[in-house]
Amino acid sequence: MPLTPQQENFLDAAVAIRLDPDKAEAAFIARQLVQATLPHRNPKTDTWRRTNGNFVLGMQAGYDALTDKKYGLPYGTIPRLLLFWITTEALRTANRRLELGNSLASFMRQLDLDPSRGGKRSDAKRIREQMERLFNAKISFQQSHNQKGKKGYAWMNMDVAPKGMLWWDEKQPHQSTLWKSWIQLGEEFFAAITSSPVPVDMRALKALKSSPLALDLYSWATYTAYRTQQNGQARSISWKILHNQLGTENHDIKDFSKKAKAAFKKIQQVYPDLGLQYIRGGVSVLPCNPAITIKLKPQQLTHHLDTLK
């Protein structure tokens, strides 16, 4: 049976990474968005939360005053890829204002997504919809504390992009549709995503982009591998806790573990250094190298990767 274009692209990426691991193409994601992730499918609600121990990620859908309706919450692979781009571009430019034109279009094309092709089911339509959902959303990081019998909590409520301008003409896809489009990240959101970024290989994102779970597990694995490398100790997690952190909307833990193992099988093909061991009721990441090791320019980052500890 012949391979599908998607399967061919995956194999091409896997071979390229194995043959030339040092040619990694760096992208970044905020550590907090690895610890707890976005919905996989449309939750069809205006609020969303994920928990990871005493850390909670909360999201609220933005309001469209032009239509008097909510935008809805971002979900699936597109907003995850957008967050990789936002974090990477914010680090590269050290600027809250991000130009969407050629930069975003180039990023999407690297992932075999075409932001210029129109149509009802096109990449352009999906990207625009998820842009509106993500850019207008409010994100909260909350953490509870319990010390010497005293209980408290800290929070940070953030607008993703409180300012911006989006030009897009789906009926004329041949035009430079993102021309002069821009967003300005919220000050707190900008600080949060640039303070301790997790580096990943763009080639792996391209290979895994059809599955939000695979993207989440890949980011989690390279972040966890970095921590194992620092202390030389394996890190184990139960399927239940991992599901709370980044699982699908299906709450059947056995089904989740099956899907996670299938995703890890693909991840190990584009991340050959990843050491995994399945344990009773969970998975263990063995001491190993992160998916990508790079030297970051001091003027681009406010913190070194040691902040990932």
C-alpha cells in the first residue's frame, strides 16, 4: 500500500533528524504551556482549565464586539503551532509587537501549512479562526500554596494580545494576506512566555503536527529530559497525572495510555535520544539528552535554560 503524503513527510523528517541531528531548527514554547496544555478538540464552552499538581492553567474566550459573540477557545494543533511561533518570535525580537506578515507565513509553510490558499476547509480558514480565538483569549496561571498550615495562592491573569490588526482576504489567496497584520502581546503574557522557554526542533513539529497529543507529549518529553540530564535521575509519572496535565477530553485513562504510547512511538522516531520505560500505571523518562541543545544569545533571553530546573 503506498504511503500517504502525511506519512511520507513524517518519514522524511525522521530520516533527516537521524542523519543530521545537529541541524536542528529551533523553536520555543513557554514552560507553563508544557506543564498544562490547551484543549485537543473544541470544548464548546467559554472557559477551560487544566491541572498539574498545585498549578492550574485557566482560559477564557474573548468577546467580539463587532458580532456581539464570543470567539470561542483555541483548540487542536493550529494554536499550539501559533504559540510556538509567538514564543520563538518574542525571543528573537525581544519585542511585544509581532509582525504577522512574512514571518508567520514562513513559519506555517515550514510546517507544510499554506496561509494563502483559500476555501472553506483550507489552512487559511483554520489559521484565521484559531488566531482570533487565541489572540483574544485570556490566560491565567494559578498556583496554590500550603506552608505550615497556612493556605494561599498566587495568580497571574493575562491578555494574550490586547492590541492588534488582522488583514485577511480568503477570496483572494494569491495576495499577501498577512501584509501589515500585527499583534501586541500583553505585558504579563510576554514576560511569562520568555522567562523560561523550552526549546524544540522545528523538524519534529513538522512531523508531528497532525496530532495535538503528539505535539504536547513531544514538548513534555524534551522538557522532562532536560531535567533528567541535570540530576541524572529518571522521572516517572502516572498516566492519570499525565492525562490531567495534557490528556485528551476522553477521561478513560486506559484509552489515554494507549494513545500516548502510540504517540511516543512516533516521537521516538523524530527524537531518537529519548529514553522511555513503561512502568506499572505510567511512564518513566530515563536520563537522556533534550531534543535540542542550543546556545541562546544573552540579548534575546532574560533567563538562561537553567531556569527550567
